[in-house]
Amino acid sequence: MSESLPVEATQREQISTTIYRSADQACIRVADAISERIAENTAAGKQTVLGLATGSTPVRLYRELIRRHRDEGLSFADVITFNLDEYYGLAGSHPESYRRFMQEQLFDFIDLKPENTHIPDGAIAREDMFASCRAYEEAIENAGGIDIQILGIGRTGHIGFNEPGSTPDSRTRLVTLDSLTRRDAARDFLGEENVPRHAITMGVGSILHARQVFLLAWGEAKADVIAQSVEGPQTEAIPASFLQRHPNCVFCIDEGAARRLTRARYPWLVGTVDWSPDMIRKAVLWLSRKTKKPLLKLLEEDYSENGMADLLTEKGSAYELNIRMFNTTQHTITGWPGGKPNADDSHRPERATPFPKRSLILSPEPLDDVYCMGGTFHRLVNQGNEVTVAYLTSGNLAVPDSEVRRVIELMLELGEHRQSTEDLKFARLVERQLREKGQFGDDTPEIRHLKGLIRRAESRSSARLLDVDSERLRFLDLPFYENGRYRRFQPGESDTAKLGELLHEIRPHQIFATGLGNDPLSVPALGFEILRAALADSRTRDWVNDCRIWLYRGPGMEWETHEIDMAVPLSPDEFENKIQGIYQHQTQRNQSPSLSKGGSSNTWNLASEINHATANAYDALGLAEYEAIEGFKRWIIQS
Ligand code: F6R
């Protein structure tokens, strides 16, 4: 947490911002503020008015409030709540309506009186909209105004559903959702085409009237928009930036969401820094980018004109630093991600022995493996390592119904042709279930099963292109995913046990994993936490001490050059092969990776942009010019 930071470090921040090591720590702070306010108001015989948000961000806060109610007697009997928004066109009973979300995530577990909860009515007739929005504002006023407002933030900079263009005096109203917002909600609605186009939201002005505001944000997908809101100008393009004018607003964010704040990104520009080796690398690589000069051409003036004079005083001349950083970066490059046998490995990212290695690739959903590290994967196999890929989840929630229909057609035709009554019975059952479920209904176990099988088949044909035998693919189908819905997953011991068993069986020398720094409720982040727990369980087993963990940063993103500890270059042919591997995941062609914003509209183009960009970044530093690079960061298991 950054509360003891010297004040100059936050000099560019226009909103008080606290960075927490984890989302849970931030939620405890906000839950404390809520508990205290309720206690004060109750003691004074007053009710407490809370403004609430939905989405993944506040889920952990709500879990903490439920825990306090259950274990510590925190009572909501004197609390009134107003939610920020609701999708227009959804009845409260719809599984994705915010009314249903609030019931399932909070209201059903605390002693809040049903009549004290308020959520805009998504089923209101168009002609009654204006009156209904006015009544919502009046109800807030009549309750005495909002004491504490909880906010999340969308990647468009929206608060509530106040999309770009919203003015600071806007009030509760019907709005049109931004296309990025709809894309972000696509998985919840099992397809972007199902996401409502409109919503009713409290306005920016309504939010600014709350007495105290906490905005929460987790994961690096929010990092850009957090930096723009906190350090940028107040602008309708980023509605959250209007919170700069609120006298009592705090952003409580995790390290992922803080990545783009000046104090995290360029700390040397806002104060003195401890010039650790990592910090030097970060600063010198930044300097090279900023001055558009390769590392070996940076001059003393470049350092001193860019806030790094003290680095020269402390750590040597520009000439020495340039060479040191050039070598360090050069040593991250290797064509042997599993280590090069019989070679001097003193400057290689991975050790030479043992060889071959048992390499385990953990893919949160099918596709992440090839999408984020398909080239490295192929090299590991071709260089003789024993590669196993474990798909943590089936990914069946991300398969559109149209894909199932296609398979059903095939099964029906085949069944009739071969007179196979069992297959025909199954195909007809699923056909009927699809019809009955309609646009928004939940998938039956049969439909989910079939969707999972479709993704398995895609993974197999992708792996075939990377020369991996089918037996080396393991489909764990972790229970948290099979029993859940996006944003509401609750992993448990059975998940850890399942992964633990696999680790114990394989005893890997290296594990490729992802998810550190993502939104904590996302599948990659949950997968990473399950890995962490499984490793903690296996700590006593000797193999853990001899296992290196390499983090790939996907889907849809890449490490920054200063963060890369292993850079695996791909030749044009290898790169093309990887792209062909990605193409095998036909059901995912229109799904955008959860972390991407703007740029490419489809998964496939984005993968190539990312790997080309990393290669270009290495080239610009003055290193060799490659077609594409996949980057990895080493993660040390902390005891
Ligand atoms: C939800 C809301 C939105 C969300 C935002 C972030 O009531 O008002 O502004 O807070 O879209 O969503 P998540 O938390 O799902 O990333």
C-alpha cells in the first residue's frame, strides 16, 4: 500500500488515490468506512444511505460486508440503498439484470429491508421514462442524499453508465451504451448481440452530490483509464475525471490498476527513487523510447534532461549504463525457452540442465496457450522437451449457440445416415433445449457439455499444428467454472486439489502461467490464484524448488520491454504457424480478448500486432531485428 509515500510522488494526481497490494485489502478499507458510517448514523438515530454499483469490481466488497454481517453483527436494518444503474429492457428477474445481481451478490445475505433497496426499473415503458428518472432523483433527495457512493469504472471512463460525452451536471436518464462497454459485457450475456443497447443510469451530477465517494478498480485493464481520470484534464471524454471536483473522493485501486500512474510508471519524474537494478532498467529503457535513440546512443544530456541526473551520479556514466542495459536486455533473448543443452547458461534466461525439461503450460481457457505463447510452445516441443498443456477450464461459456447448432446439424445428418438412435436422441434433445432456452436463458448441462467438447476439438487441432500429441493435452474442467457464470465464480478447494494432483503427477521443471495483475474475478486471475494455492500445498515436495515459473501476459496484452526476462523470437514461418494454430479456434473468431481496447477488432489480428510490437520495441532499443517476439517474466514463488 502506498499511504506512506512522500507527497511529491503524487503531485500529478488530482484525486486522492491509494494503491493496495490486493483488491481484498482495498475492500477492507472501504468496508471499514461503511461500517463506521452506519455505526455513527445509527448512534445518532439516523439512517445511512449507500449508493451501490454492480459489475465484477464491488463483488469482493459485498462479500466482505456479508462476512461482517454474519460474523460481526454489522446490521443493515437502518440502511437505504440506491443503485447506480440498470440495463434497459431487462426485467428484474433476468439473470443479467442488476436487480438480480444485487439480490444474489448482497441483498439476499444481509438484513437490508427489501423496501429500502432502489434500482432503476429496466422494464419501464419509454413514455414513463422521464417521470421515472425524476422520481429516482427525488427518492435519493427524500432519503437525505447519499452518504457513501461506491463506484467501479468502465474502460471507456464511465461511472455508472455515464459514457463519454456525459456532462458533469447530468442526472438520472436513459443512455446508449458504448460499443466497448457492450463488448466488455459480451461474456456475461453469452454474446455481444445479446447485450442491451441502452441503460438507465444516475448522472455524473447525481454522483457528485454524494457526500463521500469511493471508486474501486482492479487489474491492468483499468490502468489507462485510471491514469487519465486521476492525472488528466477534466473532460467529457472520460466522465470519471469529473470526480476531480468532488471534495471527498478516494480511488482505492490495486497495483494492476495503478500501473499507468506517473508514480508507478515514471517515478523518477516525480521524486527521488531507489535505483534498484529493476528501476534502472525500467528508466533507461524508457529513456531510449522517449528520445527515440537506441540504448548505445544515449548521451549524458539525455539522462540529465529527463530527470535522471541522479542516476548518473549514483550509478556511473551514460556509457557504462548504456552498455549494462544493452547486455541485460540482450541476455533476455533466447531461442531455447526450455534451456539450451550443453551450452553455457550463465547469461541465459533458462538453465541448460536438466534436459529435456518437463514443461507445463497452463492455459486458463483453450486458446490462451497458442494465442499468447504459440511460438514458444512449438519451440519447446521441437527442441525435445516433454510439454504438457493443461486447460484449466473448458471455456464452454464462450461458445455462441450458433456453433452448437452447426454441430447438431452434423450429428443429426450423421445419426440418420448411420441409423444411430442414441446419437439422434441426444442431438434432438439438445436441439430442443436450444430452442427452449431462448436468447438469454441458461445453458443446460447437455449444451454446456457439447460446447466444452467443441472447444476441446479446437484445442486438439491447434495443438496438432504445433506438433503436440493429443495425449499431452489435459482438460481439467475446473469445477469453479463448470458451476459458475462470468464475474460470479467462486473457486474452492476442489479446484486447488485438481490442479495440485496434476502438478504432483508431472513434477514440472518449468511452468508457463498467466493471470497475475488481471482483474481478480477474471478467469486468468482465478487460475493464477489456484496455481498459487496448489504450489503452496506442494511446497514440501522437492520438485517445487527446482521449478521455474514463467508468466505470459495474455490474453490481449504483452509485458513492457523492461519487464521481460525471457524474449523468445519467432521467425516469419514460426509466426505464421502460430497464427494458423489460433485460426483453429473457430468459435472464438469474434470474441475479443478481455484486455484489449480499441485497435484490432478481432482476436486474431491482435495477437499478431502484439508480437510484432514487441519485436519492434527490441529493434528500437538497438538489438537484433526479429519478425515477432513472445515475452515472459519470471515469477519467484514467495514463501
Ligand atoms: C455498474 C456500473 C459500471 C461498472 C463498470 C465496471 O453498476 O455502474 O460503471 O462499475 O462498468 O464494471 P466491472 O466492475 O465489471 O469491471
